[in-house]
Amino acid sequence: MARHENSIVIEAPLEEVFAYVNEPRTLPEWMAGMIETRNVIGTGEGQQYEWTYKMMGIQLRGQNVVVEYDHNQRATHQSIGMISSTWTNTVEPEASGTKLTFVVDYSIPVPVFGKFAESVTLRRNERDMRSALLNVKETLEA
């Protein structure tokens, strides 16, 4: 199981940052590799949605369920499907805006990618997380 954690300060209200990163329909706007989200059901804890994600040129499909939701503080999305992961978004007030932290625990589908591609994929996913944080920042500060 791999883990990536990274943070960024965004000059935007905490409520706006939290709402944006926890809205499944906006994921393709800021998350590298996310092709689409669909069939969104509910809000907050228990929310479910399906996704298609492209990793290393391979399209992967799955479903997320929000398993933890503390409004305007923290939300955890758990993925099932071709990738097993837990993605936690935390927002905290900062003097100049909002600190957004992503923590992702996931496993690489080794039978799909192979052992060699696993290490390359881990590095690329870490870079993609930093890119996602910058995309959120650029969008919300525009």
C-alpha cells in the first residue's frame, strides 16, 4: 500500500475549498487522470459515485463512497474497483486563506501494470497529487 500526503495554502474561503474538492462532478477539472465521474448519489457521508481514471495509459473504473464527512473540515472517499484507495481531504484555516491537505493510501494493480511499472507509477502519482493541489489553487484563486 502506497501513501502520498501533500498540502497547499489557497487564498479562498475554507467553505469554498472544502465544497470544491468534495464535489465529485469537479474532479475531472483538477485531478490529473480523472476522465469522468458519473452516477452521483447523495451528499456528505454515504455519497456514492462512479469514476473512470487513466493511469499509465490504461483506463480504470471504479466507485467511491464517502465514508467520513465532517462538514468544512474533513472528508474521506474510499474507492473500490480496479484501484483500492482511501483519499482524505482536510481543510484548516490559515492566515492567508485555507490549508488544503490530501492524504491518499492506495494499492497499484500490479497484475495490470507489472512490477517494473509499479515504481514508475508511484512517482508519477506523487507528481500528479502536487499538480492536483496546484490546479485547485489556480481555479479557486482565479
